[in-house]
Amino acid sequence: MADRYPGYDVLAKRESPSWNAQTRRVIEERLALDPDRHSFFTDDEWPTVRAVCARIIAQEIGDAAEVPVAAMLDEKLAQDARDGYRDSRLPPQREAWRRAVQALDAESAARHGFRFHELAPSAQAKLLELCHRGELHDGAWGDLSPAEFFGKRLLHDVVGSYYAHPTAWNEIGFGGPASPRGYVRMNYDRRDPWEASEARPGRENQAFRENLRIFETNARRLRHESRSLGGDESSAGAASRPRALGGRAPNVFRAGAWVPMREYPLDEPVDFVIVGTGAGGGTLACRLAEHGFSVVALDAGPYWRPLEDFASDEHHQQKLYWTDERIVDGENPLQLGANNSGKSVGGSTVHFAMVSLRFRPEWFKSRSLLGYGADWPLDWREMWKYYRQVENALKISGPVRYPWGPKRPRYPYRPHELNAPALALAESAEALGIDWAPTPLATLSAPRGRAPPCVYRGMCVIGCSTNAKQSVLVTWLPRALTAGAEIRDLSMVGRIEHNASGRVTGVHYHREGRWHFQRARNVVVAGYAIETPRLLLNSASSRYPQGLANSSGLVGRNLMVQANQAVWGLLEREVRFYKGPPSLAISEHWNYNDRGKDFFGGYAYMSQGPLPQLWSRVNSSKRGFWGERLRAQMQEYNHQVGLKIVGEFLPQERNGVTLTEERDQYGLPVPRVTYSWCENDKRLIRHALGFLRQAMHTLDARDVWEETDDTCHLNGTARMGDDPRTSVVDADCRSWDIPNLWICDGSVFPTVGGVNPSLTIQAIACRTADRIKALAARGEL
Amino acid sequence: MSEEGRAVIDTAARQLNVGAALLALAVLADSGLEHYRGSFRNRAMYAPLVSAMLALGGSVYGMLDRRTVRHPVRDAIYALAAATGIAGLGFHAYNINKRPGGWSWLNLFYAAPIGAPFALTLSGFLGRGAEKARTLRKSRADMILGIRVQRLLAAASALGLAGTAGEAALLHFRGAYHDPAMVLPVTVPPVAAALLGAAAVAPNRRTHRLARGWLKLTALLGFAGVGLHAFGVARNMGGWRNWSQNVLNGPPLPAPPSFTGLALTGLAALSLIEEIERVG
């Protein structure tokens, strides 16, 4: 394989400002991993596993540069670290791997008379090829489909491990860890002195010299700077031990620091207990506390201090995602976890892409005005006021003039500079004659208090380690604490209790290995569109046998994800889409323009910047690439460009969340998430892919391909409405059935529109807090 | 002409050299940093560095040169600086225009700064003024383009201050005026510029006194601005330890001294008006 970045070594930057202490710790551990170490696989299975991994990655066992892919896989299985979803056709991952390894050996023995690892590499590859195509039929597979295993389990686990390793980053010219220092030069064909130089034909020597310079610069640094790991060593423990205890909570703006936190006893009812601290729950906790209510907010995830806890590393940062198992089925099973679920105080806003868009006004009455979906019981003009409130609270950086929709006030902060992929979107939009804009983003373009502006490190979706990202964790929650709210981290709520009169009385939650009960006058469920119905359904009782708030039978139904299809291509110019927030430019043309559409709804599309691990998984799972072909494709990383939609899927009662018989680590039933696209969804996707292909064509991109099946965001499952028979909550997010039970998150959306939902969720939370205050003043709580 | 009057004019002339030197220094540092950030993609990006360095050298020479004659080399250097600045305006306008969005807020914020090259033109023009000032005589009406030289210099300084304040307004708007101190350069220099302009049009003692006060404040602000911008760099992620990023992405350290340079030329022009036109 050609050395595209000769002499480049991300490890040369280990002592530079590009690496923080947590990153050094994490990468050091990975580098220290013995390629032969295994504790999950048996000594008998191990040679087969290593041989399989070697073929998938096209590397030689025992090579000095061998990446310990098999050992990383073994580690994952030993810890049983899940991905957040499991196709209903596959058994749990450990069982799947065991059976597949045995089956591959059996196939090999039957065909060649040898075990898999004893075969020549070409024969091994041939066998894996057959597995990929589903053409293996040995009885050892049992009910495990070889093709399903290969596509959904094997490639995902093995390929992702390789591209989480510095050796792979060097190979593809990825900048690697980038915090506190990010990037300065984001235009086409530009690189900072600390980025890899590409050996284009004729300039191999120059590239080598430039890459060597990175080394030399940092060798000097080594002499001048004593090395300190620093930071709070206990940060590794944040995931297992609660931090918000003893009258204090982590100060998210300073390493190792604390802020005072009010605490409430379990046995005295608080005004509100809120389940979840994301865009819905965290925002509501803040606003209710500021209105003078006593508030306890519980979150299943840890309370991070981003500055010291977050590494510049995709693999490590999976700790932010909701990776507990969920069974997925339907005609179009969802991928959950990374892209749509968070398990942290602050919820998925800790790793969201920060895109902060308002709904198109008509969408609030899409049934009456546009003829599809369902009407919201809210007026867009009122929502416009709350959007403004949230945009101010998050200091959204957005364009001075927004090209679409009714006039809106100026965004509090100015737009960010565009990176190359965003420029590509802009160029293609202008070539096609449609509007584009810098995306309104919840990341700072200027300092704010203790938070610095964005450094364009490009790792937004694995957690912002600088606090430039205006997540709930660093905006609403510090305010909530100041206003007297209590936040309990690592607290998983399992059940809501009610009394004989049917009113709810508090929640059972699991913390530090025990179940507790917090009494409350009101309970707000804000766990997002899977955990919210899961909790309501799991709280079923003899009085409410269908689950709480479910007299309509709609709890768990009408789940809506959004279309997240993309078109990708390669440019001659260097793009380096690892720099800057991933979606710096946007076009909402097809949200506001209905001419020529053969479908209901709309879509926005944005520029993209997937990091190497994710990008390798996209290439393996969506294009079926592995071995040499994958490695070669990944070497084009710095020339890759893409456009991706956020598109409106329609609500369907068949899509939703139910409970299974399987139990999770808390002893709670594992949810089943069912999803199938309707004809309208498919028409929208066809339209979008056709349009994006045209856009890609204007850029003279080559190797253009369509990613046809990705989705993002979770909404619905407890919709709001005007009629108790056709909705779960009213406009105030109050459940129709139980007057002191509220739901405040993306679950209440009757429709999703073609924009990212976080701004709307927060606007609804702000409105709900104001409504609760008004209702309380009238004695109607 | 009295010895005293001659001394006032000579001092003012050399003060014009000082102002031109400060402007050239600011341009040298600023275009050096910004064009380094732009990876010197175009060879023309070296031009302002060369030209500003020459203007700086010429100005320092002028500051030390007590002879009362124009110097042809300095004259040539200043002419080159003025011309380079004008060419720069053209290049920067081209850069903005070719980007997607054209003349949009986004490109005014982040493409080549449209006003920046004008500082080099001002340095050249005011430097030429310094040379010309050496030959001025009391009660004699030396004219350029039908305008008395000293008044033209005052007007040019006023225009320069207004333009520089305009650039600060644009870039501080980009920074959303997140710090109250960011309002200073868009309030103090414009007042000084207006008073200086008034003094150029209709000199009188009261206007001069006020203009001097505000110009001195502006000169001070130019110095203080460097300190505030250094604080701004420290507020970025990683602070000064991450200088290789923050010096480029944070507030530009060399920008505020332009105010000092223009305030000094403004003050010098006021002295010339007072001495030559016997204001007061």
C-alpha cells in the first residue's frame, strides 16, 4: 500500500497542545495492548479470531506494525460493552461471536480439512467472502445468519477497532487528537503545520520533509516541557461512582472543581422530580428552579467535567452514548446508540452536532395547512418567542440574515468560518441556484464567561472537551444548580409510583447499587423517545394496566426518526473534513419550497465530517468494503466530501417502543424498537438522494455513492394534542390521564419536520416551565 | 521665520514619520501573521511585508533625520507603500468576490479583510506628508490638489481613524461585542476623527483643544488595545500555551497600534495647522 503521508506520526504530537492528559492516558493504554492478549476467547478459539481479524484488516499477524485488533475485540467482549442496539435476528454479541468462530472453523474443516487459521490467506479471504454473501451453510451456524453476522457484527467490531488506532490515523493522514489545540486553516488544500502533508505525485520528498518537521518541532518541546499527566485521576471513575453528592456537584468549567448543590431528602415530597437531564429535562429543571419550585433531576448517566474527562478519541468517548441493549426490528431496523442516544448528565446534547434550527411555522399545523401528519396544539408565534429565549441562552452562532422563513431576530453570536466541506455545499448550492447559509450552531464563535470559543477540533459528536459547545451540561444545568435544583447522576429510574387516587407520588431509582424512592408532588418524564415510553409502560399497575398516561394506547407509538441519507464523493482538492464542526453549512431549500415534490414534508441538508472510526464503519457496513479495498478507500479520507439530509419521516402507529422479556443490568425489561418506512418516507429519500447527487455533480466529485439507510434523532411515542383520545399529553406537556404526571422531551412531538429537534425540545421545555408557573399561580397544579 | 516656529514644524514632520512608522509596523506584523495564516498561497502576499518593512525603515530614518529637505528615497518608499496598499485593496476585494456568498457578512468577517491594506496606503500617504512637511513655511499656503497640506494631513488622519474604527466595528461585531471594552475602539476614535475633521475644515482654538484631548486618548487606546487583545488570546482554549493556534485565531495583537499611529499623525497635523495658520 502506498505511503500517502510519509514520515507522518500522530504520536509525535503527544506532548504538544494537540493532546490533553486524558487523551494521552487513553492512547497509551491502547498502545500498550498486547496483540495476543485475550480473556474472552479461549486459547482454542483465539488463532481463528486473530486470523479473521487479520484478513478483515489486511494486516499480517506478528508484523511489527500490527494493530491489536483482535485483542481490542476480545476486550470489548470481555467487558460485554454493547453498541446500544441489536438486530432481533442476531443473538447477544458474545454468543454471536462464539458461534461464528466455531462455524468458520467447521466450514474450513469441511472444505479444506484444516482449521481456519491454518489456511492460506487467500483461502481465508475466500471463506470470509462467502460468509459476507451468506453462502455458508454449516450446521454450526444454527439460526445465526452468516451474512447478518458478517455485515452487522463482524465488520462493525473489527473495522472500528483498527481505525481507532494511531497506526491507522497515520495511514490516512488524519490529524488525530486535537485538544486543547484544534485547527486554524480550514479552506481547501490548506493545512496547519501540525497536520499531515500528503505525498501527491512529484512532491513525495517535500511531504516527507514537512511531516518530519512536525516531529522536530515536538522533539524540541519534549526538552522544554516537563511532562505532567495532571487532571483528576478519579475522572476514570466518574462512570461508576456518582459525583453529585454531599452538597456539591462538579464544576464543569474547571478541572477537579466543585459548585455547591442543594439537596432534598427522599421522604419529603419535592415539587418536581424530573427523569432525565437532556434537552427536555435539563432545560425544564433550570426554568422550574428559577421559577422557585423545588426540583430534583435524575439522570442515568455520569456527571462529566469535559475539560478533564473527554479524550480526543472516538473509541473512548463511546462512554457518552446510551449503549445498553435495545432490540431493533421492523422492515428498517434502527441503529441506536452513538447517533441518537446519550447517557450523561446533559443527555445527548453532550454529543449532539449542535445544529439549532427552528421549525417551519406551517409544520405546527401540518395536518390543516399541508395535509399530512398531525397538528400541534401550539401556535408558531408563541414558539418563535421561546426559540428566541433558547437561542439567547445558548448564544447560538448563526448567520446575520437567515434566508428562509419569517423574519427572525439576529442570532446572539456571529456565524463560524466555513471549512472546506461547507464551502463545497455553498458552491454546489450556488451552482444549482438555491439558497444556503452558515448553519446556526450551539457552539461559541466568541468567548462567553468561562467558556472559550470553538477551536475547530472537529470532534463535536464525541463530546466537546473545550466547553465551546453549548450543551445542556454547561448552560442550563449550572443555572439550575444556582437556582437550587438538585441533580443526581448515575440514577436510573425504573418505575413511577402512584397512590390509590391515581396520582403519582414519586419514582424508584437505582443508584450506587441500591433502589431508592424519591417522593414528589409532580413527576416529569424526560428520557427521550425510547426511555420515556419504556418507563411509562414499565410502571403499569392494576389501576393502569396499559402503563401510565396510556388511556389512548398511544404511549410508545408513532416513533419518528429522521431520514439521514447522504451522498458522498471524492474531490481532487484536499478537504480534510475532520476539521471544524461537522455541519457548518446548510440548505433548508426543500423545507421551505414545496414545488415539484412528490412527497409530504421536507428536508434540510448539511455538510459533513465523520471521524475515521465512524467513516470506516460507514464504508464497511454500507458499501461492504473490507480488506485491501477498505484500506485503500480509507486512504482517500482527506479528499472525501459529503452532503447529508435531516428529513421528515411521517408518524405511523406501527413504529414504536414495546417491552421485551429480556432484562438489563438493572433488572428492567429491555425495550424493543420497531421501525418501518412508509411510502412517503421512501419518496422523500428518493427525492433527496437525487438532488444531492446533482449537487455532488456540480463539484466534479468522483466515486460518488449514496448512503441509503441512515437515520437520526428520536421523537414521538407520547405525542401532544388537543384530544385525550388521540394524544398522550396536552399543550403544556401534562398527561391527560394523571394531572401530576408530565412528559417533556422529544417524545411529545406529533410530527418531526425536517430539522434537528434539540432547539424545539428546549423551547417546549421553556414554555412548559412558564405554563407550570402560571398554573401554579392559579392553583391548578 | 523664527527658530521656534521652524522647530515646531520640524518636530511635527518627524512626528508624522513616527505615525507612519507605527502604521507600517502594524501592517508588517498584521499582514505577516494573517498571510502566514493564509499559507502565502499567492506570491503577492509577500508584497505588503516587503513594502511595510521598507516604509518602517524609511520612517525610522526620517525620525532621526533632522535635515529640512525631502529625501527622494523615502519619498519613493512611501509612494510604493501607498501603491501596495491600493493593490492590496484590489486583491482583497477579488478574494471576497470569488468566494461563495460574495459580498456577504460571512466573507466580510472571514475572507481577506477589506479595509486592512488601506493602513499601508495611509502609512505611505502620511509618510509622504512628513517629507512634504519638512519644506513647509509659516504663513505660506503650500497646496496639494488645491488643499493646504497641513489640512490635508489632518483630513487624511481623520479619515484613517474613521476607517480603522470601521474595521474594528466589523470585527468586533464578528466577536458579538462579548466584552464591554470592545466598544471603546468604535466610540473613542470616531469622536477624535470627527473633531480632527472639523479642525481640518475650520481650525479654531476650541476645536483643536478638544481634538488634541481625544487624539491623545485614542493614542493611549491603541497601546491598551494590544494588552486587551493579549488578554483575549489568553481567553481562548489553551491560552498562551496554545499560542500556535490562538495568536492566529484570537484577536489580532498588531491591529490596535494603528490607532496610535493615526492619532500621532493627527496631532502632528494639528501642530502644523496651528503653527502655519496661526490658529489661536
